[in-house]
Amino acid sequence: MKWIAFVLVACADPVVTIDEYPCPPAGTQLTYESFGRTFFSTNCNDCHSASGDNRYGAPGTYRFETLDDVRNLRDRIFARAAATNTSMPPGPEDPNPDARAQLAEWLACGAP
């Protein structure tokens, strides 16, 4: 039984970290107002907000309601939801690869 768990872990895609995904040399045109607010409102804040009726098990310390909240957790957010990292959000209505690439760029550039 242990070897099955090992095989499953060994076959999982490796997590890409924010340090492995630099901000483009020209920076980003994405801002919290033009991208971040809508991305988090649409994909994250049903579970990651203080005002949610049911956080579906999301820890209370992981809140993404403000730009400061996101900046404080940007490494963690990147590792779970940006670029090729797809463990969050769970469910059938996941962000598409283009939205995840935009999230990666925006976070790698400091979430302006």
C-alpha cells in the first residue's frame, strides 16, 4: 500500500515556485484593479473571505479580500493556483490556463 502512495506522489507535477517564475523584464500591465480583484472575487473569495457563509474548510488565516491580504500570501497563492500549479481552486470551474498565467505574472511582479 505504501508503494502506491509513493508512485502517486512521484507522478504528480512538481510545484512551480514564484522564485522560478520571474517578472517579465518589461514588467506587467496587470494591476489589482484590472486583474487581481476580479480574479480573486471570481475564483477564491467564496472560501477565502471573512464574510463567506461557509469557507468549506479553508483556514481562517487564508483570506484574499484585500490587496494586502494577497501580497502577504502571494508565495502560497502562487504555489497553489498560478502558472501550472492547479491544486486551487478545487472544482470543475477552475481558472483557465491563460488566467493562471496572468496570475503568475501579476504575483511575480509584486501584485501591483
